[in-house]
Amino acid sequence: MKKILMVCEAFGGGVFAYVSQLCNDMCNHFDIYLAYALRPQTPKNFAEILDKRIHLIEVKNFGGSIFNIKKDIQVIKELQNIAHTINPDLIHLHSSVAGGIGRIAFVNYPKPVIYTPHGYAHILMGKGGFKLKVYKWMEYILGKTNCITLTCCESEDKVAKTLTKRTAYIETGVNLEELSNQLDKIQPLKKNKFTVYTLGRTCVQKQPELFNEIANLVPEAQFVWIGGGELDYLLTAPNLELTGWKPRHEALAMGKGADVFILCSLGEAIAMSLIENMYMGKLILVSNVMGNKSVIQNGKNGFVCNTAQEYADKIKVAMKKFPQEICNQAVKDVHTIYNTQVMTDKYIKFYNKAIAGEFK
């Protein structure tokens, strides 16, 4: 089988879920090597989650700042040594740090190099600031290399096309069999009131201040944020509960018992939580940004909102008459588009095409 080297520094959260699932799905078709870095968010049992056929290689020098020149040189040399030992037919870099350092390390690599941003950092981190300008400048400069940028949806691909010429996209998917088995064993945790929820870190990207503003505009509903982080202090609405981080089964039970899922972030690739809540039949409200607007078609499988008042208005209407047909369409979309079987088929074709030198 052809060898594929996956490189992932951001081995936690949504990126971990995506990369681990991708590696597992590719094992029947390719010889998979995974060069990873341990993060605090990396699951302790990550090796048990991954297929035993995957060759695991910890990159010891990952973990320093991308602006630490000495550390970056060490990582570059380590990655080059790994590739020299394995001699992969294709290298796939995941997320900004691996994508930045990896494109430098493999600038002259004779085989295909793929880069998946999982959401561009200069978009996800907000507006303004020198650091964000540096990230965008780096993406533009590194976009001149002979690397293919493979994004997770059409709207992210449009951003990629402003930074590089060689792009493609494959929609993110969830494992329907695994998710169904998990949900079947879980009883929903219901509130006494109509419940609107989200989950994730309370960080700039997720816009907790906006979520709080929406809660204040709909005092008759119960709002829940599952998770936590550096911006917890912004969640002050009297009808808003901040639960802190919960085990997955408990978070799914709370989500299963809710009525509406909100994803009001500054940008996404495609959030796994979005697809999972579509599958659970929740009414989906999202921000009009990269990633979200590729998945949610306004008024068809959810609603795309631009202001806190728009979110609030949609929630109030749903409290009077719940738009079940819209939720049903979201479930259908997951079955036909946003699942790992469709994603796997597209990846196999893409990898084989790239390895054969057919991607121009």
C-alpha cells in the first residue's frame, strides 16, 4: 500500500477528532503514519482510539512557539528526518502550526504535500493585531509553495483561493454508526424551559459575549454553555448556565435534551458539534461566517444570523411553533453529505489522484 504521513501538532479538540477518524478510515487503503504532539487537550487514551495499524511517531520538538526560530529549526529537522526514514508517498499537514512549519520543512519534497488549515488562524482569532497580520502574511507566503491546500468546506476553500492557487475541499463528516450507538444509550437531560445551548471553550473565536447578549434578549428561555475558558466572566445573563467541561456522554445527554443549538463563532472549518447537532435534530442557528454558511442553508436546514436580535427572533418564533421540517432536513443532510462514509470515499479518490500526479 502507498504510505501517507499525517503531521498534527494541534492533537486535541476538534482537530484530534477529525485526524483520528481520518487515520482510522484510511487504514484499509493506505499505510498510515501519524507524527503528532501531545497537548493538554489530547485524550489520555488516544492510542486506544486509533487503529492498531497506524504507526505512531511523537514529534518531540513540537510545542514551542511558531515564532521561536531555534525551536522551529529543530522541528523542521525532526520532520525531515521522519520523512526520510518513512519515505511517504504523500504528506498531509493538519492545522496552522504543522502547516506552517511543515510547508517549510517539505518545500522541496518530491512527493505531494497537502495542508488542511482546519480554520485559518487569522480568521478564527478575531480582527486586528500584529500577530494576526503575521499569520495571514505567512499563509500568503507559504501559499506560494507547491503544496495543495485541502479545506473542509466550500466557504473555507474560497478563503484559501485568496492565499494560494492549488486548492480543493472535502466536507467534514461524522461517524453515523458510532454516534448513533452513543446516542441510543443516553437519556436526554431536559430543562423545565425551552433550552438553547452551545458548547466549547469560552474564547474569542466562539464569541461568548454575543451568546450572552442573545440570552438577555430571550429571558423566557433557558440558555446553557457547556464548557469554559478564559472568557467565562462574559457569561452573566440571569437565564444562562455555564456548566464547565463535561464528559462526552453527559454533554450529549444535555444536548439531546435541548431544543436549539447555537454556533455564533467568528469562523470555523466545519465544527463537529454542528454536524452532531444536525444529526440529533436540533434547530440550528449559526453565524454568517466561513464554515457555518457552507453547511447551513438559511431557512432550509437551519438559520444563518447576523445580529443578536436575529438569533433572538428565530428563537422566539420557534418557541411558539417549532420548525420541525427544517430540523428534519438537517438530519437528511448529515446522512447524504456530512458523514465519514462519504468523506472517506472522497479522500481515497483525492489521495490517489494526488499521488498519481493528476492534481493540477
